[in-house]
Amino acid sequence: MTNVTVRYDDLVELVGKPLSIEEFVDRITMMGSGHEATEGDLITFDIFPNRPDMYSIEGIARSLRGFLGLEVGPPKFKTQSGFVELRVDRSVEAVRPFGVGGVVRGIELEDESVASLVDLQERLHLTLGRRRRKVAIGIHDLDRVRPPFTYKGVPPTSVRFVPLGMAQEMDLKEILEKHEKGREYGPIVAGAPVYPIILDANDVVLSFPPVINGVVTQLTPDTRNLFIDVTGTDLQAIRTTLTILCAALAERGGTIETVSTVFADRRLVTPDLEPKIRIVDIERAKRLLGFTLTTEDAIGLLRLMRYDAHAQGTKIAVEIPAYRADILHDWDVFEDIGIAYGYDKTPPSLPRQLTIGEALPMGEFAKSLRALMIGYGYLEVMSLATSSPKLPLEGPTPAVIQNPVSEEFSVIRTGLLAGVLNMLRLNKHRELPQREFEIGDVVLHGTNVQQIAAASIHPKASFTEMKSLVL
């Protein structure tokens, strides 16, 4: 869950209807999010991670206007084709291979909108961006630089600029060593042969992603036109992030202008605001939701959730807004129909099928093993299912996690012994004897397997002692 705090007066202005705080809380709750706290005129909502488009007051207001019936159907953003170009050089392929750009013009940066934009940027960094490892965002005053922009990799000491928060020029290596953000996010790129930067036509540095922007493009109260760069390791994630940011700024009156993002092998126009089409079966929706629903009813409910929809026989063609990154299956659409219909209107009913659960045989066997090991004087421990590929233990090749938090937790364990031995290492200052065991799942050749491991440490520990456990 992500907490989003909004000011009541700002929410009323963006929604366009003066509901009370209690009414806003009730409607947000019925939309599937939660209410965390209210302090004076500040309301904090809990937004589920499947709705990053609602990580800002602008996104919340957009959804509320539809849910309340004030503005149904897909939002109409002011858009225009642009001339700005972002060129992605092949030199970044080994470090952060993807980058896209967008422009928003005519924005008035008041205190409320600036605070909301910065908060949205950081929430997207933490969630979709995986703390900037997957996605990093830069927001710049477009009028202080000259396109086209170039995203490329350079040697760590070859470029100098003044980063935000500093008064003197520094090269990229110095930024990682001396700047607060460099020490925090530097490990993401440290060790790479080149570091990524974004330059304008005059070689002015806009950004050193994912670390820090340059002071030249810092936003001020006079800023009216924004250039947004989003870089990272996942093209779909950075495109979604850019769309969410541009949509939020459009809610503040900005005009979205497309940028031509040029790769070595293709050209993309971003942000891409074209809706995605999904054909759903209304009869299937009725069976799953459990209430009577005509095609016209479903279309009306979908429009409350900011979709557009059209009947196609017994099915419906649903136009999904580009900022909705969470719609992966027909059931996601059905869920939104249920939300629009109303949790509070759905008639309660008892389950049509009653079943009695029972333990699996393997679970019962593991339970018996635990009782035996505890009876032998062993203490049960539980280690992490992820581990490091550098552990000095022989065994099968482990399954590798695609986007690990760190190298220390980048593979799935293939055995339990390493975890048990690590527990002994962490407790070597404790008195002996120490006897530990673990029962849990490991992954071998793509299949979950349940194992047991045990270790005993004391002056008289021997092979005979361990052999006695299995005879």
C-alpha cells in the first residue's frame, strides 16, 4: 500500500464538487482504496500498488470524477505533436538501455502542483521504479536547454556539471563519492564501464540518471514548459511511468506534447496515449460478479471507471486508458465493473459449495519430522528462500531472479544446509551445544521440493550423532 496525502481544498477544486471529507473517504473506500488518517484538512489515502495512476491527487481526482458520474468515459487530455527529439545512443545498452521523453507545456507551477509532482515522482521511483533500479525520472525546465537531447554513456570522469544541491562542478565519479544522492543511488551504476547522461544540443547536462539532475534545468516558479525523461531497464515500465506523469500534469491544465524517441533500430512517439482494446464476455462477467447485468449496464459502469466501451454482439470492446497499467486480464475489467456497481449494493449470499479442508500428506509428514527433531533437542530455524550465488557450496544450478533487490538475494536456494550453517555463524558467540534444523521448500530444476537439513555443534559432535537421526 502507498500512502497519498491530499489537501481537502485542492481535492475539491480538482474534483469539481464540494463533498465533505467524510464523503470523499466513503467514495474512495468504495473504489477499493483505504483511508489511513485525517488531520485537519489533510486526508491520507492508502492506494493499492495496482493503481500507480492514483499515486497523486490528480489521479485520485480523475478517478473520483468518473466514479461520482461528474465526468464519465476516458479523460480528454490536451495533446499536440511536437518537434523535440530524444536520441538514445547504443553506448547505454550495457548499463541502462532504455529512455523515453515527453513534453508538457503551459503548466503553472504553484506550491500545490509542485509538491504533488515531486511526491508522485518519488512514489513512482519507489514502486514501479524499484528504488530507481528499474525506472528513474528526470523533470526539467525545457526553456533553459535546447533540443535535440541525447541519452548516452560516457567515461566517469569525462563530463563535469553542477548537480542539484551543490554549488560547484563535479564529474560523475565525484558525484557518486561526495553527493548525498550519489552515495544513495550510485551503486546502481557503479562498476559500469560508462555512466549514463542526458545532454542537450549544446552539450549541457540535463541529468545523470538514475542519480541526480543538473542545476541548469531546475524548476522555478517561472517554469511553464517541462521536458520529462524516463530511463531504465524495462521499456514498458518507463513508457507507463511517463504516461502517468504526463496525465497528472494534464490534470493541472498542461498540454501534452509528444517527443520522438529515436533508438538505433526504431523510433517511438512518446508518451503514447492511445487506448488498448480488450474484448470481454459480458456473460462471463455476470457469472463471476453474481448480479444481473445487461450490456448497456456494463458499458455505463465501465464509463464510470473512465473506460470507453462499445457493444459487439454478446461481447464488449473495452478501450483501456494508457495510464492504466494494471489491466492484464478480463477479470481486471470485471473487477472494475463490480466496483462501479458498488460493493455496498452487492447482495450478500452464502457460498454455493461447502468444503472441509484437510492437511496434505506431505504437510503431515513434515509435522511429524518437526516433532521428532524437537524431541532430539534441535531448535527449528527459518532462513530466507533467496540466497547469493557466491555461497561456497556445491549443488545444482539455482534459478536466477530477474530483478533482484541485491546480488545477495539474487537466486532461489537449492538446499537448506547453507541457511542452517549461516544461523550457526550468526550465533557463534552463544554457548554450546547448539543444534538446529530446518524443513522447507527449495527449487530443483524448476520444481519445488521439500527438504530437511540439520547441524549440531559442540566438542563431541560427530558423524555418528548425525547418522543416528536417520536410522
